[in-house]
Amino acid sequence: MSQVPEHIRIVEEVFSRYRSFVYVGKKLLRWDAVGKVAGRAPIFTADFVSRYRDALYVYSVRTKYAHALIKKLDVGEILNYPGVIKVIIARDIPGINDVGYVIPDQPLIADRKVRYVGDVLALVVARDYYIAREAAERIHVEYEKLPVITNPLDVIDLETLSERKHVLIHDERGSDVVARYRIRRGDVDRGFREADVVVEGEYKTQFQEHAYLEPEAALAVPESDGGVTVIVTTQCPFEARRAIARVLGLPQGLVRVIAPLMGGGFGGKEDVGNVIGAKAALAAYLTGRPAIIIYTREESFISHSKRHPMIALYRHGAKKDGTLVAVEARIVLDTGAYASLGPFVAWRATVHSVGPYRVPYAKVDTVAVYTNNVYAGAFRGFGNPQVHFAVERQMDLLAEELGMDPVDLRFKNILREGDETVHGQLMSRDLGVGLEEALRRAVNLSNWYVKRRKYSAESKGLLRKGIGVAVLWHGNSIGVEGADYSSVSLIINSDGSVTFRTGLTDFGQGALWGLVLIASEILGVPPKYFIIERADTSAVPNSGPTVASRTTVMGGAATVNAAYKLRQRLNEVASRILDCAPSDVEIKVPDVFCRSSPSRKVSWRDIIEEANWLGVPLQEYGYYRAPLAAWDEDTGQGAPYITYTFGAVIAEVTVDVETGEVTVNRIYTVYDVGKVINREGVEHQAESGAIQGLGYALMEELIHDAEGRVMNANLSTYYIPTAADTPEIIYDWVESRYKRGPFGAKGLGEPSLVGIAAAIANAVSHALGVKINELPITPEKVYLILKKSGKLVLDS
């Protein structure tokens, strides 16, 4: 039997030792709250511009066509434009012209062909932004137009999942299929033969824009050693460093990436930092001057990655008593012009494709394909909201067919401790399996059974009410997508303050504050003593990407390791001064004392001074590596994630059958988060996920025309929820505690969105008695569904 690695043993020891908390789970003022409200700069990337008065501005010249060969490119007229310093085209790139995240398929500057309307033909570098923009109009391009594909089913057949004959978008690869994944569990045909009831459905979801407050921005400064420093909006500073170094043809050690606080990310700044950082760095490197690039909102809309649209066929079979016996699914994801994170999104969608249910027989096939649409990538939920929409709609159809209450059907089939997932992974006590309790609490909070009967009985008139439920699961960590590790550094300074460093980034949600609370709890040092530094590739080791809801779980576990080791040394030093055993030492800054004799105490500063005199290091590096995931590509069997966050969502809606307008009245959410670390953080995640999920359910949709042009590339035509659309949001938590999470914690950033659209769709379906198989549920769609179903005539 292999020995448990030290970094895991420490987390498990801390898990078993702590039951009461001083800072963890409490509401405390965040470190950056006052500075943000007061407008203190610099905080965000664009705030740093004022420091470089001689900086040049970079503007991206984009293609007019979504799919075409570049026959001739002439930038001579731009070069002669007053104020233009340089024009950069593909052949000027000193390194490799590629910023692809998973697959090397995405040129920074188009060199042979263009594949979507966001592709860049040249970078204009000028003294002023407006000069660069005006000069860009002087570019002359000769194209050979190619057929534009905006429908993924023109690439792949939904029934057979075989690739159709078509003009290839990525002819260099010989195929427009990006990735394929599957799950095979038992004999699915046998399962359907054993089923008493079978339901089928085709489901469609749309492109969703991240619409973060802060558009993409980067500032690059050339350094005297021939390298470059890049301040950039990115969730993944080390990945951005890799991509920038690759484009410049430099060793990574000559590229420094600093990631300030972000004004929102939601996954959209996972890969775009590579692109925008490389553009600014390239301009700075080739001109020898600082260079700035800031996207307009329209540029942001047409160029960075979106949520993948999905088209899926699902079939579910069950016994008369509601026991689920078989699931079959064929899922197609549109990854747009470039892969970005598409292969990983498709894999996560596959893993979660049957929902958090016991399924003895399953057959799932997922395919991600290229189109000439704006490319899709990481977005909060990472493929999971799409498949949950389909699965949870299917479960409601199954309940209707069986004459069962939708909640009762879910209680019949949800995963509990001791069950196996569809992948064969055992849901052990150590993982923390709190879905049953989460669903029970949501049902009680919402008064589900009473309202379900009441709204069903009152399904007449102009305004009709409905209530819907969805359950969810979301794997914590990266899984088999790559090496899953994280790190932090803690430095206790001579004045008693504590410097906190990590390569993980903060999007504005306060994720790093949760890590500070963990360190505070173990060290006995109040959070106000901590100084949180910006992520900087020159100052910290690689902490892994800030994705997959992994900051609290992985970064928190690394923090536990660093704080634990420091605390051990501090206890040893204090025991020498206080003359009591190290295990008897209590640190409650500003005091340090013996638990057995509290009157024997010294100050926090005395401990630090003594440690320095004794040569005891007061700096510690914390590292955590997740237990290895397992996945069989042929069968989809294994243990894909270290644990899962579970949740239950119930939504109440009112639908105006005359206009088709849907109003969400209340959303109830209960999530099994393992252990609440940052109280305000989880509350805000529950609220923000519900609001963003509401937008996904009812209004948000990036629309392309037949030529691949984005028709609503601004916030006046792309609709997102406002305060007026926000319903009452009631939330609660289940703390099942994951043994290898910091104090038992799991992630919540992504799961808080996953089930929202599904619950709203089920509520609308309940209100109207119609099938809702497509997102977003706009008034026009509701009206047409009612008209087609013959239910548009108002009952008296």
C-alpha cells in the first residue's frame, strides 16, 4: 500500500483536527473592498496606462469575411499614415505564430486564411488609439471567399456523428472534428428493453457572451535584458507567459506576466490573455517602447471565446416505479473557428452528461466541431450547464410520463454515499456526498409540494405560474485535463504582517480572500494583518490556472500546507519562551499564550523577533497536488474528479401567455460546498450564478448571420439581466466535508450557474404544459411554442 504524500497527509490532519472556527465561515471585510470603493489606482490593467506617457497604442485590423483565403495583403498606405509607428503582419512575428490553448490551431495574425470575423490581419501601432484605428482603414486585402459554415450539423451528422463532406475550415488538419469522447456502461440496448417507459428529446443551447465589466486589456514594457514585462487581464498568468514567449521566440524566463485584479472573468479570460498579451508584447518587443491594447466592447464581443452551443439527442428509460435503467445521448458542441478549450469542455460535458444519477446502462457520444462562428472556450460551468439543461428536462418528461412528481423521481435516482457514478467511481464518505440533503432542504425552503399542486390547479388565465426543479453535480479540479497542482507562499514580516503570494488570480469574486481566511485560521493571525500581492510569474512558482472552481480547493489545500508548516515552527519558538509544550501553544494575535495557563503570554512581535534571532525561517512555500484522476478513453470509466459539488435548484416563474414574457419570481438554491470558507463569497456566488444563469435561460444569445457576422456585438442589442430582472434568491448550504479539501471545502464558482437554466425551463414548462427544448426561452419562442401547441387561446 503506497504511503500518502506529505502534502495530502497535512490536509487530512487539518481536516480531522478543526471543528470550530474563528475566521473561516465568518463575514469579514475583504482586503480590497475599501480600495475599490474609494477608486484607488492602480487596481485593474488599464489603470497602469497612466504610468507610461510614451506608450504606443495597438489596434487589431480584422477581416471582413468569416471564411476566405488571403490572396494579397498590402499595408503600405498604413505605414505612411501620420502617427503610425509600425504595422505588424504575420511574417514579422519572430517566434511561432500561434496562440492556441489546447491545440496549435490559432494564429495570432492570420497568414494564409481567415476563419471567423474576429481574425486579425495586421496590428497597427501608433502614438494614439484613434490614429491607429483610422489608419487601419487603409489596408488593402484581396480575398478568395470560401463557404461559410455557421451550423455545426453541416459538419457532423447528428444521428451517426460521422463527418459530412464539406469545404474544410481547418484544411491543414484534414478534419473539422476537434474532439470525440464517449461513455460505455453496460449493455444500453438491454437497458431499454428492460425499461417500461422511454422518453426522447432534442435539445439546443446558444452562444453566451461573458459580458464582464472590464474589457480585455494588456500593457507590455520592453526590458533591458531583451525580455518583456506584460500586465494583462488573464486568469492564467503562466499559460499567458508560455504563449507570449512562444510568439516572441524568447525563453519563458525573459517574459514576465503580472495579473492585476480583474473586473470579471467567468472563464473568458482563461485564453484571451494569451492573445491580447501576445499582441501588446509583440508591439513592445518590435518597437522598443511600451505598448497598450484595450478592446472596445464590440471588439470583445466578436473576438474572444464564448459558451459552446450544444445540439443533443437524449433518450431515457425507466421502470414503472421510476428507477432509471438506461440513458443514451449524442451531443454536438460548436467550438467555432478555433479549438481554444473546446476539447476540455467537450470532455467535462461528457463526464457530467447523465447528471448526478445512478445509471446502470449508458451510452454517450460527444463531438466538438469547428464552424466559422466566433470561437467558443471556457465559460463558467464549462459544458455542464448545456448537458444539465438536456438531462433535467428529460427527467421532467420522464416524471410526467410516469405520473410522478419531478422531485420524487429525483429522490428515487440521485447519487448517495456508497453509490457508483456512471463512470464506476465510488461515492465514498471521504468525498462528501450531500445531494440528498441539498434537495430536501431546497424542497422545504420552497414549499415545493404545495406550490406544485397549487400552480397545476391554477393553469388558466393570462398569467400562469410554474415551479421547476433541477439537481446538479460538478467535478472539482481539472481532472484528467492536465497536471492539477497549486502553490502559495507565506512570508511573516518583522512587523508582524503576513505577505500572501500565489499565481492564482482574483476575478473580483474575492477567491484569494478565502485562502487568507484559511491561513488566518491555522496561524491564529487576523486577516487584516495580511498583504495580498498581485500574481506575478517572476515572484511565485506556477500555481496552475485559475479555472475549474479550483482556487478554494487546490489553492486552499496549498495554503493549508504552508500555514501548517509555519505554525509548527511558531509553536516551537513560542514554547521556548513560554516554557510549555508546543502543542499547548495558542496563537491569537496580538497575544501568544499557553492554553493550560493563559496568564503566561507574550506578544506576537516577541515571537517573530525570537524566531529571527534563532534563525527559524518565517517563510514557507505551500504545494498541493490533487490525487491522480483516472479515465479510460474507450469506455469513459474511471475516477475523473477528486470530488463533486452537488446542488439543488428550484425556480418559480410567471408567464404571460399573451406576450410570451417569462418573469422569474424566486430561485432557491442549496449547494453541498463541503465547508463554507468565505461566507460572503459563497453567498455572492449563489446570487451571481443565479443571475447569470437566468440570463442564459431567458435572454442571452450571440447571433450570427449566414455570413458569420455577429449581429448583436454590443450591450444595447445583447441582453443581460439587470437589477430589474433579478428575482428573490434564497440560498442555503450543506457541508458534507471533503476529506482532502481545506477544512473539507469544495468549489462553488461554477456550480452556482449549472442548474439554473434547467430549473427555469422546467418551471416554464410546468406553467404552460408545453415542452421547452431550446435556450434562451425568449418571449418570441414562448409565443410560437404556444401557437404550435394550440394553447395560445386563453381559457376563460
